[in-house]
Amino acid sequence: MKIKHLPFVAGMASLALILGAYSFEHIGGL
């Protein structure tokens, strides 16, 4: 079992979530 790429996937998912929330907040602010 390779769990070395698991943190990378979790990091990418969290990054996409934060980026999406940030852009959504900016669009809502405008």
C-alpha cells in the first residue's frame, strides 16, 4: 500500500476548496 501520495491529494483538495471559497467570496463581494 502506497500512502505517500495521500497527503498530496489531501493538500490539493484543501487548496482547491480554499481557492474556491476565496473566489466565491470575491464574486459575492462584487
